[in-house]
Amino acid sequence: MNKREIYKNRLEEHYTAFEASPCPRYVGVFGYESGYLDSDAQKALRKDIKERVNSDECHTIVKGTNKKATYYLNEDAEFVLRSYYTDVCSLDHEGNLTKLWYGYSVTTMNHINAFLKEFGCRQISKHEWVMLDEGERTEV
């Protein structure tokens, strides 16, 4: 199999992972794109984000993400990015990014790159994200 076929297969796996994501569902729709949610689900999303930001975990809002992405310091002293309801990736003090979520979406990639920018790291491409295995680290 050539690199292009491998990429296409992995991208298909990522889209499948998005459909099977453990994120809470509201009215049968994933909570990723708030525009698709009805007004009650949007209120629930806003309430969850407020609670998360004000929680003991000390979540910080990622700039430029309209409060939909936050990060916090975990017990391993790594910053963990949470996009909507899912822990997506973590960044250690040496500048290594660890993939925690196998799915892919444009919004999540925007959140990842805004998160990396906040720590002065280089942005990653869709191709780099898709080709990373879950739990795999890459230097950014």
C-alpha cells in the first residue's frame, strides 16, 4: 500500500471514530457543532462550559475558540486540551504533543492549532494529525 492509500484509509477510520465518539449527545446530534443543536442543547452546552471553566480543575479557555476549547494541567504535569466534551491531546513541558482522541474534525484541528499557538509551538497539519496513532507523541 502506498502512502496515499494509507492516508485515505486512516482518514476514513478517523471519520468513523468521530461518529462513535464518547461525547454526550443532545437530541440525537453530536455536541461538536453547536449550530446543529436545538436551543435547550445549546443552553446545556453553555452551562457545561461555564461549570468546566469555574471548576476545581482550573480550565483555561483557549483564545480564538469561542469558549468551546479549554485546557487544564493533569496529574502528569501535562496540559490537556478539551474540545467541547472530549480530551483531544496533551502537551508536555518538552513540547511533545500526545494524541488522545482518534477522531478528526475541522473544528477540532482549529482548536488544536490555537492551543499549540498559545504555548508557542508550531501548528500541525491535518495529515500529521491523521497519521498519528492514538497515544503517540510528536514534537511540535
